[in-house]
Amino acid sequence: MRRNSLTHVKMTDIYTDAWNGTLTEARLQQYVQAKVDVDQPGGPKSLTPLAAACLRGNLDIVNLLLNNPYCNASSNATSPPNR
């Protein structure tokens, strides 16, 4: 895990939180404050957090990423190779 210098909270990456179903609104806000790109692919499958949440069936996370007051993940963001 890495330490976030803005909030001094230990966090995994946003992809892992989306994949595991552990992303919360408060955690998303911390990522946004730390200027994390919510559309950046990550993890071993190189998926965006939104794609990871969809693949795992984490519908609450999908809704959070698409509808929140901090940022909105793009449903058009691609994961390499453009999938």
C-alpha cells in the first residue's frame, strides 16, 4: 500500500478498491483530492476502475463511479488494448 501525502491515510489503489468492492464515497473523495485519475487502467488486467467493478459485478461501485459529487468516471474510457 502507498501512503497518501494529502490525507495521511494508507490507501490501496483505486483499481484494487473497485475490483474488491471496497471503494466508498469517502475513499473516492480521498482519491480525487490526491488527483488520482479515475479512468486510469490498473491492476494485473489493466482495467479502468469502472471496468473492474463491472467485471466483478460490484454494482454499488459502478453507480458510485458514475454518479458522485466529486468526479464521474467515463463510461467511454478504454483499457489497453482499447477494450
